[in-house]
Amino acid sequence: MKVSDMKHFSDLRSQGEATISVRRELLETHQKNVLAQINELKNNLKMIDEKIESYKWMEGQDS
């Protein structure tokens, strides 16, 4: 969550119960963004793992 979003969330929180729905919506948006980042990182890790295996295979071919 961006610092500006955290500040906005904090401001809403200080306004009390009237902002509960807005705060929930902000958290749901943040959750979706975090899940997308996790998915991207998993894909990146898979590509790194494949590259490592490729290098290991190439090293074995030199023997």
C-alpha cells in the first residue's frame, strides 16, 4: 500500500465507524494488489528455477 493510501486509511479511521465500508473497500483493493504481486513473483521464481536447471544441465554437458 502506498504511503498516501495508508495516510488516507488512517484519516478515515480517525473519522470513526461512518467510514468502515470505505476502509474495507481500500483493504480489498490492497488485497487484490498483493495477490497480483504474489502471482507475479511466483511466475518470476518459476522462470528463475527453470534457468537454474538449464544452467545445471549445460554444466553437465561439459563433462
